[in-house]
Amino acid sequence: MKFKSLAAGLLTSVMLVTGAQAQEIQLEWWDFLGGGDGVRMKTLIEEFNAEHAGKIKINATTLEWGTPFYTKVQTSAAVGEGPDLMTYHLSRLPLGVEGGALSELTTEELAAAGLASGDFGAANWQAAQVDGKTYAVPFDIHAIVLYYNKDILGKAGLLDANGLPTGLDGVENFTAALAKVKEAGAEQGVSFQSAGDGTNWRIFYSLLGQQGGTFLDADGQFLSGDNLDKAATAVQTMADWVSGGYALSNVEYPASVAAFTGGKAAFHINGVWEVPTMTDLHAKGELFEWGAIELPMFFTQKATWADSHAFAIPANPNGDDPATRAAALQAIAWMNKHSTFWATAGHIPAYNAARETEEFKTMQPNATYSVLADNSVFDPSSPLAGVASPTYAAIGNFVFPAISGEMTAQEAVEGMRDDLQSQAY
């Protein structure tokens, strides 16, 4: 009876929201979206508000990305002063749930808004769960991809008849390709942000996953058993790119992008969020012919690190207004059903139906690398993982020095394991 009453109440709230005579509901919205993401989200919000004029209005506030955003969410939720709706990284859910900052989203209220788990990929939806409960709705899948300079790869004989890279699978083959592009005139085989934590984590985690490795097991142990050796292999692979002269050490993010857009590096490993950068430069005639594909299969199986921008509702110790909560869920559903436009930022829509639209299927290079949605590996479900987490810090403290040749790969993974295990509880 409790679930039936809840569903009935939510249905009534949705009817109130969508009724012609309903008073306009003001939705307070927080996000952390800057750059091209911010521009596109602003457009979506304006379209939503226009379509729902007199019924629902989103009042958006953009806060600083990363730790500042999540700290503000945590402190505001504790006193019931958070927004009605906010963006969230799925990788941060375990920490948010542990801190009591997030409200559970029930199957019944999601259904009342027109959403169900089957609308999303299984791995993506699983990443929105903590202890079997749903705390967010995925909006996109953003992963790392391999950008490539078609001009250089063409000279190196590494393009097939469709203009796609060929012969890159396997560590040895990829290394041989790096040598070929240097022979064809590239100063660097591949550029990536080799300094710091973010990109290094994403590449490392992908390489670990491609070996069937597990970073955190079901017993809460980091890099247990032979996973430690697989982690060392992943780190050594990255370090070999540098020691072999195919990539540079200690490269900050902007410089890694500039090496590719400036024609110095034939390949570039980075997130899909740089697609607008490439697209805009090319449209202005300031960039060579380029493309982006799923990471090569360096080891035994396909796997690519991924995270998701998602929507969540903060916990409110003072209780939620049912109509406002229903309006927030309606906004979440609307955003997902219009997420093909969001994909122009390089992302892959999390909503299955959006990926099946003709518009997305012809969107390049997104459609080419969208296959990675089936091979995505999301961050471990742990308060110690996710954006701006202790795991990221450990990557910066151990993997970064190993890539730079300051410690061995084995020392790096052992140090990372011990550091994170000491923080586990």
C-alpha cells in the first residue's frame, strides 16, 4: 500500500505540474558545466523553459567544477539549502551517498516521469546505483578516445579505405605505429596529459580493464592478487611511451592538446569533451583533417574508462515539496529525451533512444566511437574513487612519477595500493 500511495501521489504531482492552471514551479538548479558544455546546457535550459512557460522554470546557477562544487553540495544538503536539481558525476555517487547528500530516486517516481532502467545501458545504470538503490539518472557517457591526424597517418600508411586507423591493436602494434608516424614527420607519436592525475587515471584504468583487471574487489581490497601485476603492466606501458621517445613526460593538459592541434603529435589521448575544440578549429580552417576512435585494444579485451554527467536530487532534511520534486524529475526526463543536442559537445547520450536517432548516427566522430558505450568501465563504487578523490591523488603521487621515470611501475602500484588501503574503512 505504501508504494501504491507513493505512486499515486507522484502521479498527482505530475498532473499538477503539467496542468494548464498550475502555478509556475521554480526549479533551483546547480551545475558545474563550463566551456562548450556550459553553452549547450544553457541552450537546453532555455528551450525547456520556453516549452514549459507558466508551468516550470529552471533557474540555473553554475558553480566551480570539482571539489568546490561537491563541497558546497555536501554542506548545503546538511541544512536543507541545496538546489531542487543538480548535475553530478556518477563516479562521485558513493561519496555523496555516504555523506548523506543525495536523495534516493525510486522506481515508482522515475516511472511517473517516464523513465526506467531499461532506457539506459546496463553498465551505465549500474553506475547510478549504490547498494542497490538509484541516486542519479545518467545523462551522457564521456570517455577517453584516440584522436588522430589523418594527414600524418596517411603518410605512415596507417589508414584504411574509409580513412580510419588500422593496425593499432596490441601494445607492440601500437608502438610500431608510433614509430611509423615519427618517421612520417611527427615530432611526437602520441600526446596526453602525462603530468598530474586525471588523464593518467583514465588511461591507466582503461589498460587495467583491458587485461581483465580489477582495481577494487568485492572485499574492499585494492589491487589484490594478480591485479597488482596487471596494474604494473598498465603503468609500464604508459612509461614506455615516454622512455621510448614517443611521448613527453610532465606535460600539462593545455600543452598536450596544443601538441596535437599544432600538428606535432600524430595521436592524442583525451576525453570526448575536446571534440568541440577540434570541430571549431577545423571549421575555421585552422586544423588538419582529423578523427577520433575508441581506444585500441592493447591487451586481451576492449575496455575504456568512462564516467557520466548525471542528474541528482539532493537530500533535504526538511522534506521535499512533492510538486517541485515531480517537476525536477520531469526536467531530468526532458533533458535525456533531448540529449542528441548535448552530444554535439562530444558526449555519447546515455539515453538509448537518443543514440538510435538518425541525427546521432550521422554525427561524427561521435557515431564512430560510440561503440565504446558497450565496453565502458566506470570508476570503482567507493567513496575513495571518482573525480577529485583519493584515487586521483594516488595516481598523481605514484603513477605520474613512474611515467616520468622517477620510480618503477612496480613501486608505483604498490605505493598506490598501500596508500588507498590505509584510507579504506
